[in-house]
Amino acid sequence: MRIAFLIFDDITALDAIGPFEVLCRIPGAEVMFVGETAGIKRADPKSLGLVADYSSADVTSADILLVPGGRGEAQVREKPHVLEWVRRIDATTQWTTSVCTGALILGAAGLLNGRPATTHWARLEKLREFGAEPRSQRVVEDGKIVTAAGVSAGIDMALHLVRLVAGDTVAQAIQVGIEYDPQPPFDGNAKRAPAPVMEVLRPRYQRN
Amino acid sequence: MRIAFLIFDDITALDAIGPFEVLCRIPGAEVMFVGETAGIKRADPKSLGLVADYSSADVTSADILLVPGGRGEAQVREKPHVLEWVRRIDATTQWTTSVCTGALILGAAGLLNGRPATTHWARLEKLREFGAEPRSQRVVEDGKIVTAAGVSAGIDMALHLVRLVAGDTVAQAIQVGIEYDPQPPFDGNAKRAPAPVMEVLRPRYQRN
């Protein structure tokens, strides 16, 4: 089971590392972090560096492709050869997946046309630009394309994938192994958040 | 608000990156990834590399210290100068924190003596070796020491910390920003997991 994570500068780190922590525990999993070029990619904020051991030229197939999001996705969408790589890998995968605004990269690659999909709540409507049908859901599975909502939703999506590829017992074992028995202090749903909370978030999400 | 993450080889990546994704969003936060030496640290599994921009010699104080866990913690506990660094930074912090088996490093540094604390469910009893009182809780706060249960519990712990340092509105905004509205497919609590699930996990957690 070869699993390729696309990473890039200004990535939201948890978009990738949440699913990594789940998927790397599938028996026989072989994980590859892939950049346009190999080397260190700086997250958003840049105080964290993640290493791409592989360049896109090094990787020509995968069983699972995972495309995370973050502020840097807009730059990735403007790189035709990276989008071409996404399409080429997708042609070889069993599952092609995204977390957060990684869905916009799948969309720009033409993979979401006519499909239901999800992304971070702040960018949901933008999916229409790529012919996708936005769904306000945690995880959307459509054929072999699985998209997750924002950031932390990648953990739920990855556990969903493990059920599909390795069954419920292994999936629950991984969930228990990472002690994913969440006790968040608040309601994390944007639709139900009080106005002062959304006011704090406004500057961050007031972009393209 | 200077936040230091200790990282090392064979770290469980999500122990650090879950809290990073939360704490880096505190207004004015300055995050430092600190290794015994600077450079790339390989997670468990090694397919992921995380960059320590700072060596322990570079960092002499922090407002928050976060010590993650993972298979590599046993090696860290055998490095007196790293434990000495943990004690030295702790003497300067507002909050000293751990995720998962990072608590065993705090324990080995002598910081949990006589204190209630938590860690990954599989290692909870080991806390007694360091004079700590094991608590089967998601997050344990005792004075300025805050310990989290296994792996994903670091996200909950970090949101708890944000409440303490920046208040409820900012904390909820960060939770909504990372869309932390969890929908795990299973019950992730080890105490309630069925026998076949625990059987899958047995080889992984049958060590020191």
C-alpha cells in the first residue's frame, strides 16, 4: 500500500500529519512525502519545516494520493506541471483524497468535475469554480475520490479510508492507538459559532 | 508568547503537530522546534522528517514548553543533558506541557514528582516510576504542568491552553478555524474497545 502525500510551502501542517498518523499505521503502508522538488517545505507559519523526500519526478504511481491544503494551495493551482502530476498519479490510484483546501487542487486538476466534494467551510463555494457540488459534510466519498472538510477533518477521513482498505477492526485499532476519543472544549462547527468568534476569524479567511 | 516544541528521532508526529496547529494561531505566538541538535528529526515511521531549526543550546527560555512522545522518548530519557535542558526551560515557563509519552520525559526530568499526570493509556502505570499519580483523563492540569493523554489528545490539551492564555473567544475561534468538529467512526477509548481490536494493538504496545 503506497501512500503519497503532496506537500508544498505554506501548507497547513495538520492537514497532512493528521492523516499521516492514521495511514502510516496500516499494515504494510509505505508513505512518501512528495514535493514539486524534494527538500524542506515550510508550513504556514514557517516555524515548522516538513521534508519532502521525493520530487514529483520520482513518484509515478501510488495506491492512495493525499492532497492537503493551506495558504499555499493557491500557488500550487498555478503550476500546470504539478496539476499534471496529480492527474497522472490519480490515474494509478485506488483512492485519491484531499483534506481542507487540498480539494481546490484536485478541482484545478479537473478531478472534481460533476462530483460532490467538500473542503474547509470558508472555501466551500469556491468548489463550484471547478464544476464540483459543494457538500457541507465532514467527509465526502464519490467513487474513488474522498474529500475531507477543514484541517482536523483529515483524521476522520483517514480512519474512513482505513475501514475501506483494511476493515473495521484495524481502523478501530488505529483510532484507539492514537487515543482519538476527542473532548474538544467548544462546538467547532462554524455554522453554529457565535458572532464574536467568527469576527476573530474574519481577517484570516477574507482572501480569494 | 514563545512556544518551544522539543522534537527528536522516532517521535509520534501528531503529538507535536496537533498542538502546533492550535498554538501557532495564538495572536503573537512565536514557535520554535528544538532538537538536542538542530536538523532533521525522523518521525516513527521514518518516512516523515520534521525540521528542528534550533538546538537545545540555542534556546534558554520559553513561555510554553511542549514535550511530545513516541517510541523515541525512551532514548531521550537516557540523555541527562536533554533532561537538564527540560528542567532549565521549565524554570522559565508559564506552562510546561506534554502529549502522550512526552509525560515520561517530564517525569524523568523530575517535574512530575507528587503530581497527578496523564500519558498514553498503554503507559499510564509507568508514570509511577517518576513519582507521578496516573490519571486516566484526556488532559490533566496541575499548577503550571499540563499533561495530555495519547497522540490526538494534544489537540484538546492545546485548546485548553489557549483558553488559559488567550481566553475562550480566541480558543473557540481557533477550534472553528481548524474545523475541529470531530466525527470519529468508532469509540476511541481503549477501556471500552472490544478484544479483537486490542489484540491488533498488543504487539505495538508490548514493550518496556
